[in-house]
Amino acid sequence: MFTSKVKWFSGYSVVLVVMLAVSACSGGANVENGSSSVSQEPKPYNVEHIQKDDAVAALLPDSIIEKGTIETGTEAGYAPAEFVDDNDNIIGFDVDLSNAIGKVLGVNFNWHSASFDSLIASLGTKYDIAFASMFVTPERLKEADFITYDKVGSNVVVQKGNPKGISLADFCGITVAVQKGTQEADDAESYSAACKSDGKSPIEVLIHDAQTVATNDVITGKADATFATQIVGDYAVKITGDQLESLGIYNDPYDIGIAVKKSDSIENALQQAIQKLIDTGEYQKIVDNWGLGSGIAASEILK
């Protein structure tokens, strides 16, 4: 099928191109529904030295142990967490972390990219887990359990120099581009409703399937700003050279977690594997490899 992709060239504008997507890629990753590709030199973390922990691996459901793979849903347009490289492979921080988890558990993660808002609904049928830098919110906890692996807020990214003079204290009357199904999309709509209640101009919210398209809206001037997870917004600023800047975080940090079916027995194995990586220092090495800050000190299962 034909897939619309976004490639980022450092120092240049985002360029939209149309390419022929492959249905299956090397390394267990594939592209299904218009994922976005980021053109940059990938820097995967080498996990080959990580040893299997038999006691933790034994916590996996028998069905996972027997097939040896964990079917993983994501939306691969969210660099640096998960994105598509020039060879149509899904790469990023989340992928490197999954590779390390896989070493501890003795299984492979088979990655599939689809629309972000379809991931939780597909748990237990299409995917074993959803690994997509997903904020753990009360609404999502009604539908899935989460194994935490990071904690971040959301930031506001604008054109370099903030030509519209946007303030974190007031978003009324601006145009904001967001990714469909994200907390940031909900936030933009909530802010807009508050603007209306206060007698101010609402926010014009542009909703896209991929965050890279939302970022492109800001670069081209179609949108005044984009709301994105902190690590994603900061990465966009970095990789697009001098075209963008972050105004900072507009909310309190959220836990980020791997989503699984409610009370799925896989969650204990995943939580203990992540905790082992934290305790041995491997988790922080992966965080550092992608330049994402301090990470977390403990993984939790949230229900």
C-alpha cells in the first residue's frame, strides 16, 4: 500500500514524501497505517550482553513462552520513542527498551504500527501489549493496566523566536496541531472549551494521525504550536535545527507505561524485567543513549 511519510532533515524543513510501504520489515517491525519516517542516523543500544533471567522469564504466560514473541502495537511517528528509519524499520527508545526486556525474558517483540487511538482497543486480539509512550490516565486505566517505564510532561513547541508571542499562561485564539488520540489532543480541546467559557477566542485544533505531521504544521506556519510529550517535543526541536523552540511544560508529569489487557498475567513479567534493567543500570544506559534525562527509579503496575 502507499504510505504518506514524514522525513526530518536536520537544518531543513520537514518534507512530506509518498513512498511505497513494505508489509513486513526486518527485525520484527512493520508499517501498517501511514506511519511517519524520520530521516536521521539511528543509534540503537546494543543489548546482546544482557542475560536471560530464568526466574523472571518463568512469569510469562505459557502462550507467550510457547510462541516466543510478544505482539506489540505502536504508532511509529513519535520520535525518539518509536519511529521509522530509512529502511522502514521501527526504531527508537521504546524499541531499544523492548529489546533489553526481551533479552531478560528470552522472547522477541514483534512490532506493528497502527493509529494511536486503536491500540488499547486491539489488546488481546491483535496485540499482546501497546508500547507507544502512552500516558497513564484515569480514562485509560478503565480499559487497560499499565507497566510504567518513564514519567514526563507535555510541552509546547513553536517556530523559533516564538513569532506569535505565545504564552504558557494563555493559548486562546491560536492554532494548535496535535496527534489524534493523545492526551495532548484532549488538552487542546479542554483549553479551547475554557477559552470559550471565558469569552475568549477558542483554540483551532488540527488533529493528525502522526505527531510528525503536527510538527510539520508548525514549521510551515499552518499551526502556531504543537502540544507533544516532552521528550518528543524536545527531540523535534533538536532534529529540525533552528526552526523550532520549546516554550516549556504546560502540565504535571504523567507516568508512561506499556498497556496490557486488564489483569493480563504478562504484566508481572514485564514489570520485573523492567525493574531488573533499572537495578542493573541497563535502563539508564538506554535512556542516556537517546538523551532522555533521568528516567525512573522503579517500575510499577498501575490498574
